[in-house]
Amino acid sequence: MTIAALTTYRSEEHPNMLWLEVETGDGVTGLGETFYAAEAVEAYVHANLAPIVMGLSAIDIEAVHHRTRPYIGFVAASVELRARSALDIALWDALGKFTGQPVSVLLGGRIREQIPVYNTCAGTQYVRGPKVGKTENFGIQSKGKAGEYEDLHGFLNDPVSLAGSLLDMGIDSMKIWPFDFAAEATQGQFISQTELTRAVAPFEAIRKAYGDRMQLSAELHGMWNLPESRVICQALDEIGMRWIEDPVLLTNPYGIAQLKGSVRSRLAMGETRGGAEDFKIFLDTGALSLLILDIGWCGGLTEARRCAALAGAYLTPVAAHDCNGPVVLSASVHFCQATTNAYVQEIVRAFYYGWYADIVTALPPVEDGTITTPEGPGLGMELLPDFKNREGTISRVSRA
Ligand SMILES: [Mg+2]
């Protein structure tokens, strides 16, 4: 069980996605995934990561994790850590296939079968192009074909119907980001009362229509300076949020502590920062009510376990980010099954019911507002042969 080959797959249709398949000398394969600047991560995988890991034992994942810690790029969700994350997920999947066990069992066993989901209200084309974090990449003036669930358009134009359709599916928790347009207009330096009134209107409308039946979270994407973020958070306090996410950029622990001092809502942060040592600096502030980690960015499942243990020592729950692809979603649900302080699982139903099934053989089943893992060993899914051979799929192989 030595690492014998790494194959990456990119797709012209999903230019931010990168899939990584590891193959062992015994012919066992494992599947990983990461998101953003896929071409740069692909280059790093073949030029830098493959020479380090080729020939290493594929089942000694901790050793691979240690050997692949980069000398530079070891903080935040760097290209190096995104590549390392995809490999780590693939190795856990391969170990599952080798032992015939689901990843959640290998992570220590299941404390739960299902975990509740919340819906991130993106549309089918959301952040598909290279302009990540820009409202012009939100896909609401979509050039691509509209999907069944255009939830970003929904929260901007008809939030009550959107919330109703989620409740009809059994999903009682949702996250929206109506502040981003105002932030881009002033580089996050000022929100006028008119903009604030317009941005909180969808939350107020949903609360008025459905009361406490729908749990509301706000995503601020770290776009605001501290005083403006405080103004927004205090307005959201009045409506009652499940959490406010990334109210400021995770650059300054002191600023986050300042913000928490004047905001009642739970603050959720972390996905952009990477692994456990990075998170400790922010957990030390006492301002985080929920640590959000992305298994495809933080260093994979190996690092996610460390992050969850660390957060647990601060009596803080964790939630896995998923606004990217189906493999990280499955890895996240396995992680939630095996992690006591897992809080909730993010899904993007526009992606889940939109394009995920075009890429992989199985998805984690979503039913009555909860999600569980697909059947079978490892992560319970493979890339579709049709996807690998599809026109517009770009693959590269490094072999021992
Ligand atoms: Mg987020």
C-alpha cells in the first residue's frame, strides 16, 4: 500500500474545482477534492507534492500529513494546504476501501448517523468563475442555464417563497448574504441607513411569515470594517440570528474580540484560515461561538479532527463548510458522524440537486432536513467514468 500515482481532474465547466485520485501500488484508489485556483493547486500537486509522497505508505496518513507540511504556505487555506487537503481526503478514502470500512468508522466511530443541515442560499452558477468573492460572480445574471433552485435570486427577490420551499423540504435553517452588494459599493467602509434597511428586509420578511420555524443565519463574507460590521450585527441582533458568519475578515483577533463585546448574536468564523494552529489564535479571543472549517482547505480530515478537538477544549462546536463540491460534502458528513462537537452540516441545494450528480456515483442522502453518508467503504463515492472522459475534463497524472 504505497502511493504509486496521483491523478488530478479539472473541468472547464467548474473551473474552481479540483479532484485528486490517489492510486496505490496494490491498485486501491481514493478520491479527494479542493476548491479555488484549481490550476495552481494542480501545478503544485504534480511539481511539489507528488515527489514528496510517491512511494510513501498510503495507510500511514499521519506520516504523510507530517511530511507534506509546507515550509511556506502553512497558514490559512493556501495553495499548498489545499493540495495537501485533497490528498489527505483521498488517502482516508483509500484506507476505507482497503479495510472495507466507511471513513467515519476509521475516524473513531459514529456518535450519530444523521446531522441536521442548513441551506446556503446560492444559485447554480454561484462562484463558478475565477472572480471569487466578487458579487459579479454570484451567477444571478446567469449566462449559464438556470437550475431548479436559484436561491440567491430567491433571497434577493422573494425571500418568503424561498423560506417556504425550504420548510416544505424539511429544512429549517438557512443562510443568506444580502449585504455584499452594499459592501462592494464602498469597499466595506460605509453602510447607509437605506442600504441597511434594504439588506435586513429579507430576514424581517421571513421572520414575519414563519416566526421561529425558520432559523436564519447571515453571511458577511469578511467584507466590512469593524464599525460598519458592528452596525450590521446589531441590526441583525434585533431580528434574532442563529449565527452571523465572518462579520469581519479573520485577520485581527483583537478586532473580533472588540466586535463580540457589543454583539449578542453567535459569531461563526474560520473557514478561510486553515488548520488548528491558525484557529487557536482566534479561539483564544473567546469571541467564536462556532468554528467553521473546510475539510478541503484546512489540511483534510486529519487536520479537521485536530481542529475539532481544539475547539472542543474551548467548549466550542464546529461546522464543516460546504459551498464547493460533492467529495468534500461526503468527507464532511463522515467527519460529523464521528465528531461529538459537530454542530450542523452546510449544503447548497442548488449544487446538490443541480450538478453534483454529474460528477460522482453517489451522494450523501438528504432527507427531512438531515444528511447521512452514502453506503459503502471509504467516502462511498467515485468520480463517474463519464466525467473523467468528458470533453472539457482535463486530467494530469504523476507516477512513481
Ligand atoms: Mg462562509
